[in-house]
Amino acid sequence: MRKWVIWLISVVGIELTGIISGLFAGNIQSVYQELQKPPLSPPGNIIGTVWTILYALMGTALFLLIISKVANKLKISAITLFAIQQILNFSWSILFFGGNHYWIASLVIIGLIVMIIACIRVFYYINKAASYLFVPYLVWCFYAGYLCLGLAILN
């Protein structure tokens, strides 16, 4: 299979996980607008754009892992970590916006941050670019973690 096809499948697949999670979460914009927000909260319309970009970066990182020429054991470990963080990512918006489980979502985002750090460390030994592509995701999740905890406290 051509590399660009693998890249496209990787990116579209990860974007779809975000879209499906959003569908399960319900009307995210409406819920977000009704919440008491902590300082430095972004306008709701910017959040979806940021996540779309981050999902494209994640999909590209996955592609780089898939095409890497490293020992299968290392590649499987990296893709397993990727899958775990993706499951946490998928579940977060459903818990937070769909279920109004703000404190559980706060725990999930802390776990997600830990998994992203683990991914960055393991990816670095396979493909440095894949590792670097996760850095904006980590930064955003630290910010999202602050917002999540702030929203949990205020609501």
C-alpha cells in the first residue's frame, strides 16, 4: 500500500474517533455555554478547531509509527500506548459533556496526560517526529486539564 494512503487512513481514522466521541457526548456547545467557567477559558467555537488540528497531528504520528522500521515488539508497545491514550481521549468528552461527570472526567484527563507523556517517551525511540507531534497535544491537555478541574469545582 502506498504511504500516502496509510497516512490518509491514519488521519481520517483518528479524526473519526473525535467525531464519534462528539456525537456520543451530545450538544457540546450548548453544555459548554451553560457552565460557570474558570479564568482563561476559551470561547467554545475555538475548541473544535484545536481538536481537529490535534487529531490530524495524532493521526500523522500514528502513520509514522506504522511505517517505522523498528523491532515489532517496540512498534506494538508504541501502538498499544497510542490506543490507550486514544480510548481515554474518546471517553473524556462523553463523560464530561454527555454525562456531566466532571470529576470522573478530571481523573480521565490526568490519566490521558500521563499516557501522552508515555507516548512521547516511547515514540522518541521509534520516530522523533512522531514524538514531537504529540507535544502540542500534551500542552493542550494540560490546559484542558486545568479547565476540566476548574469546571468541576465551579459546577
